[in-house]
Amino acid sequence: MPLTSIHLKVLLPFHVFTERPDVARIVADTQAGSFGLLPHRLDCVAALGPGILTYQTQSDDETHVAIDEGVLVKIGSDVFVSVRRAVGGTDLGQLRDTVKREFAAIDEHERGVRAVMAKLEAGLLHRLASFQHE
């Protein structure tokens, strides 16, 4: 019996971003380029790069989700997309502005955390070196 719809679940580290049982098609960006999924496609796994995940429901509503790196797994009629960050919308212009605003703020925070970690590591290595010379 041919499958007529895809059950899509987009997962973030601490919650489910979206779950749709009535998806007709999915277009995802991998590190090798874009590819599409239809309900009858064979099971697969794909590493996703930062980009836009687009899905269309049976009622012809098209939704775009800006995603960070992650993985897509298709098993039967189920498609699981697991990513670190995601922002959804129907208007690509608004989505672009939202991504710039939210992802830039998160990236700035991550840069700060990395700088602090580098200082801690340097201090630890300096103290270990001084113990070795004693």
C-alpha cells in the first residue's frame, strides 16, 4: 500500500519544535546540496547543513524552517529532523531577518563562552606546567 503522507517531527535538544502528520513533501539542505523527500521514498539518513527546511502539507500550506546543523532520518512514513536551533515561518523575508537577529545573538554568546573556556584552559595549563617544574 503506497504511503500518502509523511509524519514530520523537528526535534531540538530540549523540546519538539514542530510535529506534522500530514506532510506531502520535504526539501532539505544537506552538505552535498538540496534533496526532496516524498512519502514513497526509501528510508535514509542525511547530515543537514545550516539552511532552510521546507515542507508542504496535504492542504498545500508551505512552511519554511531555518535550521542549524543536524541530522534527518526517514523510517517508513516518519521523518525525524534533529537540530540545535530552528526558527519557522511562511515568509522567507521575515524568516531571514529573524534568523539574523536570533542566531547572531546566540553566536555572540557562544563566542563569549569559548573565550572564557580558552582562558580557563590556559590558566590550568600554566598551573600544571608550574607544578611540573617544582
